[in-house]
Amino acid sequence: MYIQTCILDRLHGMNNVIGQKLSNTTPPIADFNASDEESWLFEELSRDEAISTLQNQPDGTFLVRPSSTIKGDLVLCVKEGTKVSHYIINVCEEDSKSIYKIGDKTFSNMKDLLNFYKQRLLDTSPLVRIYPKPRVRTKYKFDGKDEEDLPFKKGQILMIIKKVEPLWWLARNSVGDKGMIPANYVEYIRDDI
């Protein structure tokens, strides 16, 4: 019976280690803001893209993407050892509020779920850092024409939240303002510069 349960847990992306507190031996220092949904939610990423994105990252690097098999659910993708693990987060309605279930744990919001796994193992690693979203440097000044546009000066650094259209992207500046930007006014920058 125990073996069958473990096999079923593995099939569902869980095992008997999930949620276990970290040992006291040099725990990794988690460096992310769980409240910043735009930084960790990758709305347009497939399972295969998540694997290739995280494969060469340090252990504990993660992102969250929508489930491709269960509409409305999410998947927590985490680099753990030599693999990228995918943990289903069931998003359910309870008393007119969303709740988030991962394994046998239930949370009232994603912030609490992510903060919980900063200090606890999923399989072999806790959550340490969010895989960074693309950043761009503005090449020109843009005043914006519509209310949803994000005006910027030349040389500003913006985080790309979502590529809404090929030539118009949703971005956020350093003070948290969000809006649409013309893609041809920016250039990608590398994080190691």
C-alpha cells in the first residue's frame, strides 16, 4: 500500500518530502517578493518552454505558469537538482473566494503559498529566486498617445510583463507604473551587464 501511495504521489508531482522544513544546515537565502505576481507569473509559457528556461538555472529558481491540461489551475515550475519539477496548484472556489492547493496543503493566496516554500522543500529544494522576466532599455523617448500607454524617456529600464501583440508589449517601469509600449522603441538587455 505504501509503495502504491508513493507512486501515485509521484504521478501527481508530489512526494512525501513536499512541505518538509529545511534542515538547519546553511539554508539557501530566498530572494524574491511573493506579492509581485507580475514577476513570477509567466502567462504564455508551455511546459516544454518552462523546462528549457529553467534547465540551466541554479536550484530553487522558479516560475509559475497556467496549466495546459486543467483550465484555471497553475503550475509551479522549479529547478531541482538535474531536473525541472512541475507542481500542480489547484485553484478552487470556496465561500466565493479562491483557494490554492498544492499537494495536501491549502493557501488563501499565492503569496502565502510561495512564502511557505521559501522555508520548506518541494522535492529537493525550496523556492529561492524567480526566473527573471525579460528587461529592455528604451532607445527613444515615448510620450504615449493612449491612456493605456506607458510613457518613458530614452535609456530607461523596463520589465516586460507580456507581449500582447507583436509590436505592443505590456511593461512596468522601476516605480511600478504599467502600460503598453512600442516594441520597436526598446532593446533587450542582458542581466549580467
